[in-house]
Amino acid sequence: MIRSALLLALLAAVPLTHAVAAAPDLTTVSERSGFQATGRYEEVVKLCAAFEKAYPKAVKCIEFGRTPEDRPMLALVATPTGAFTPQAAAKAGLPVTLIQGGIHAGEIDGKDAGFLALREVLEGRLAKGALDKQVLLFVPVFNVDGHERFGRWNRPNQRGPVEMGWRTTAQNFNLNRDYVKADSPEMQAMLALVNKWDPLTYVDLHVTNGAKFQHDVSIQVEPVYSADPELRKAGLALRANVIADIAKLGSSPQTYYMSFAKTDDPQSGFVDNVSDPRFSTGYFPLRNRLAVLVETHSWKDYPTRVRITHNTVISMLEQVAKNGKQWQQATLAADARAQKLAGTPVALTYKTTDKTQMVDFNGYEYTRTPSEVSGILMTRYDETKPQVWRVPLREDVVADLEVAAPRAGYIVPAAHAAMVATTLTRHGISFRKLDKSLERADVETFRADKASFGAKSFESHQRLTVEGSWKSEPRSVGRGALFVPIAQPKARLVMAIFEPQAPDSLLAWGMFNNAFETKEYMEEYVAEDVARAQMAADPAIAAEFKRRVESDPVFAKNAHARLEFFARRHSSWDERLNLYPVLRTNVAP
């Protein structure tokens, strides 16, 4: 760790030093410790109120939720315009910038850097006038209960602070896997905040894991590869501008997550990609909004990481002040295009091609030798010897799984309407309940040819993957079903929730597992009699069975499969087995 005197000398060259002259009641434990420690959540509560008291015409402290352990979830609304409500911000046409710290509460740079940056902006020292052109929503700590699971070395692969919080919530949810399924009360509160304020940009402040190298931060933005193609221009501009801003202040940022393609092997290089919508940067592009993932490097010390995060926050505010109106128009245009996606191909997943370029990457000398502990090759770095690595980078990202959007929308039968309606409401998605039944409606159904359940729990769910396709099939739908139109601004999010093969669909998270479990069955001795009766009554069935036995050795050796061959032809067979209980329709009911 750097001694306090040396720390202050280090910070003297950057705007961070302005913190020293600030009013004592607005400084943080982190500043007063020389950026060695971070405060408990009680400090956030006090600072939120103190900022409002110190700047009553520019800051409001709001509570937007309660955690499972009954702690307040707080945000600071900062703008000198008086637009302290979503309605006022919308009426004034002000873009909203939501900056969030502590989604992983051990990675707490964002809290201390955010308070520091906000104070300096309010004092007029940095980003002068930036808050006149936007509303800042600053959430110092998203994962509040995890923040209070406080201890030394909660992040063993991170240098500082001395103590920090925990990665997951009190209910052990990883919030950055929860954006679509929204199981946690914390995420439900965050989505409600987002629905009210509709932020133009959502900035998620993290600390990466990984190897030891010289680069200090990655700035990833979407849409750049994903979602609305036209809106990607705004995403690219935002990413380029922020990287240029912080590079001028001494950072060495990269545009991709700096994790090796092969674990612990520097020569394997890097692979850029698009996150699934369970992550912040995968989710917000589906709402046609800009998402920014800031990942400072865990092996940089805490003073360095706070400084870099601080500089990034300042850059974000300046960029939105300069370009926010233009980017607002771009997102509104994307909303309009999304309402016209019916019948067109929409990407549900993305992949990185094998197209490779060699790049220079600033690392350190290292050795790779077998470990006497684990027995595997281990990399050991010498941080006293900087070295430039020549490594491969793959960053050609293209659409992978594409599915044509339904021409009208999705129908959710009444049996599942309550559960699905809750999810849709959390995301601000429009739907309506059908007040009459539909007889033999012309719809599309998805029957799984193969359904594979996850071997173990993931985020409290047993996930499910299916193979199959949509096919036209008339089906009756009872009163009380939901109709979810595709013609709405969040059309891409609608498809991410309902398309069965989307990575974070309700089906993928196991919300419809019952539909893919056999419930009724036929005893073997009964199936034997049924088989003989069917073959006696219909020679074609007997001939088909014989062909299967003779041509398919796997089938021939599987007694259960042989009996099921006949059970499927019996009137007791459940025709709903492996039928996804959500329909697509080309005509609005």
C-alpha cells in the first residue's frame, strides 16, 4: 500500500486533490484515510442527507427501495434545474444519467469515487455546467446488504480497500445476473427506478478480476455490437469519447474485458463479446438505451482505482452534457424502429468470429511453470519488469441466433398469466388481458424436440435449454390470457423474455419447467398390453415398430423407448408434454 504522504503527492497531478479542501461533512472515510479504507453503509445514509442539506437547490436524497434486511436503498438526484422528479425531467427534456456503484459490493470504487466527483461538480471545480444539461441519479451502493457483509480480504484478488463488502446479496443473488428474471427485491426496486426515470445512460461501476498487467481500466459500451444498428453509432461515440478523456488523464483503457481467452494464459489473448441480458450491458440496449460497464483493474491499488473511476464519472457527465440531446433523439428513433420489428429477424445471441488481429498489450514479464500445489501450469508475474505482449485479439462480433419477430405478438394462457404479468410489469412492458376466449385461434406453437435441464442450480434456478421450432397450429385460448404486442419500444426485450431459445428467457430460467416434465404415465405391464393391441389392430404400426427396432440399435436396446413408442399413440398420452405454454400470433386478438 502507498503511504498517505506519497498518496497525496500521487493525487496532486489530478483533479482528485480538490477533495482535500471540501467541507468536512461531505468528505468520505475513504478520503480521510488516504484512500486506504471505505466506509460502512451508515456513511452513505449520512452523506445522502448531507449533500441535500448542503445543496438544497441542486440535490435531493431519495429512497427507492428496501433490502431484504430492511436497509434503505438510496439515490442522490443531482441537477440545479429543479427537475427532481421524472415528470419534471421529462417535461424539461433533460437526459438522465444513472451511475451505480456497488452492484458487487466488494468492488466498491464507485461509491467513493462517485461521492468525490459529485462534490467537485457541485463546487464548480470540474465538469462546470454539466448538471445544467442533465439529471444525475447516483446510486452509491446497489447491493446494500452485501455491502454490510464487511470484512478483510472479501476480494482476495484485489488490492484494497482494507475492508470491503461481499459480492452477492443477503439472499445470495448476484445482482448482475438478475436484470431479466428480477428475482431479488433489490433488482425489482432498481427496475422500478429505471421505469420511472428512463435513464439515457446506465453506468455500472465494477472492479475486474484477472491477471497482472499495466492497463488499468476497460470501458465497454452497448449498443456497439448489439441491438439497434443505428443506435450503435451513439454507443461507439460514447465509448470513444470517454476513453479519450480518461487517457488524457494518464489511464491506459481498453474497449474489451481484459480476461484471457484461456484462463491464466497471457498468450491466448482476448475475445470481445456481447453480454447476455442478465447483465447490465446486455439488458439496457434491449430498452434502446446506452449501457456503460466500467471495470477498473483489481491489481491496481485503491487510490489508483478510485482516481480512475472518478475520472470516468466526470467524463460521463461531460459527454452527456455535450451530446445528451443528440443521443436522446437517437434513442427515441430506436424506440420508433423497435415498434416496427414485426416479421423481421432479431438477434437473440451474438458470437465472436475467428477473425484475429495481433495487438500490443502492456503486461509484465512472467513465467509459466507447474505448481507443486495444484499440479497445473501457473503464471507468475514480475511487476518490476514491464513488458509488451504481442497477443491475439478477436473483436469481430456478429449476430448468432436470429428469430423473426411475431407479426402481432405473444399470447400467455391464463394459467401462467399472473406470473408473467408480474415480470412484464417490472420491466415496464405493455400487455393486456383478454376478456373472452379464442376458439381454435390461428397461432404458432413451440414443441421441444429435446429439452435439457441444468445439472445444478444457478442463481436459485434449474435452467432449461430446448431444441425445436415454431409451427402453425390452431389452438383454443381461454379468457384471461395475456396478449403482449410486439409493436412497442421494448420489442427486443419482449423477445428476450419470450423466445424459448433466448439465453435469459423465462423458459431458460426454468419458469416453465413443469411443461417439460412427464406427469402421467403408463405402467409397463399396461404398456405391454397396449402395444400388442395396437399392433393387432393396425399392421402399419407393427411394421413401423419393426423397422425402428431393426434400424436403430439404441432404440432397440432401450425398453422404455420401445414401450413409449406405443404409449405415444394411446389416447392417454399428454399432448401438452414439451409444449411451450406461450404462443405467437400474427393477428392481434
